[in-house]
Amino acid sequence: MNAIVTGGTRGVGFELVKYFTKNNIPTIFTGRNKKEINHVEHVTDSNLAYGIQLDLTDTNSIQQFLNRIDSMRIDPTIIVHNAGYLSVRPTEKLSNIHKLFLVNSIGPISITEHFLPKMKQNNKGHLIFNSPPIHFDRKMKFMTPYLQSKFSQTTYMKSIAYTLQNYKISSNSMWTGFPLWTDAIEKRKIGTKDQCVHPSILSHVVDQIIFSENPMTFKGHELIDKNYLKEKNIPVEQFYLGKKSGISLEELFSKQFAV
């Protein structure tokens, strides 16, 4: 068993790299910044975590990444599409729409399509997409282009799940119902730390998908961390970072932007 985690140098991705290596799962992770890649390799098990630079806005970079994995003769059994580009705007310029769909849609689809034939040949694996359930709420008022780019990832996940009915390969999406204390929240000053939840909550979702579910039948699910973990009797309160934690992601965004 081995894993690929895109966007593995910070936030949720970094927590996933730590989770996989602690469970002795060799992990290739990606990032755009070489210094951040080196840091992750340093603080995790360097024998298990290996970082590769990848810029999902550059199709040449994607191809070089795929060629690099092929040259290493690695057939990933777990792929977590975590890298994303967040934009909190009600409308976008064409150049930014292009960037949103490259990072949040075209990149994950390209990587999946490259490795899926080998996964099918080996008849094992897990595809996990960090993308939202297709649900329309108040956030749509100020981040419609972003959400459309992420929704396309979710619909792709469900399409792939349908084609994998006869394979021991799961294909599911995961999303948080909470504001996570990551750069997306902190740098944009959307919320405070005491309102947020630790990003490691999603590594527990991944853990359940991989070790508690049957990949033959568990496919096409749009998982929300707080609901899914509750079903698994895992208390989400352990991930709260402050007295105000527990507020929903939609509620925080609505308050911040006075929707």
C-alpha cells in the first residue's frame, strides 16, 4: 500500500502525510514550494515521505509529475486529491476562472486518468477527492465560480464510482462541515482560531474509508466529516480548537460576509 497526496505541505494535506507515514504507508506528496517540501520531509519519516514539486496550473508540470512517478515504478493504491485553489469572489475574471478549473478540476482528473488503468489492473485502491457535496447554500452568493470548479471534481468522482462497480476500488469525496484552521481561513481573516477545528479531522475520515469500508461497495459517497465520523462513533469535539469551535462553515462565511 502506498499513497499520493496532492497539496501535502500545509493544512489538511500535511496532516494526511503525517497520518500515512505514522501508519507506515509510503507517501508521495506534492507542493509548489521546495522549502516547504523539505520541511515536511524533515518532520515526518523521510524514509516514507517523499515530496515532488507540482504546479497544477501548469499542464507541463502535471505531465512531468506523472512521468516522475512512472520512472519510480510506483503504482499508487491511494490517491488523495487535496490540493485546491480558493477564491472568495462572487464573480471572476476569465484568467482566474481558468486557474480555478485547472487546479480544482483538470489537475485531479488528469492525475486520476493516468493512474486508474493500473489500479484497475491491480484491482485495488482508493480515490479520495477533497471536494464538496453538490449542495446549494448561502455561500454561493460570494464564491460561485470557486464552488463550480470544485463541484466538477465531485461529479467526476461519482462518474468514476459508477464505472468501478466491478472493482475493489473506492471513489469518494470528503468535505468539512467546519471551518478548518488552515491558510485558507487564517490568511484571509475569515475566522479566528477559537472558531475553528483542527485539519487532522479529515485524516480520520480517510482512515475510516481505507480501513473500515469495503472498497467493493463503498463508492460514490459525498462525505461530510462531522456526519460521517458521528456515524463511526468518533467524537468530533476532540478536534475543536477553542470555545467557539463547532460553528458550521456556512455560518462562519455568512457572518463574515454578512450574507
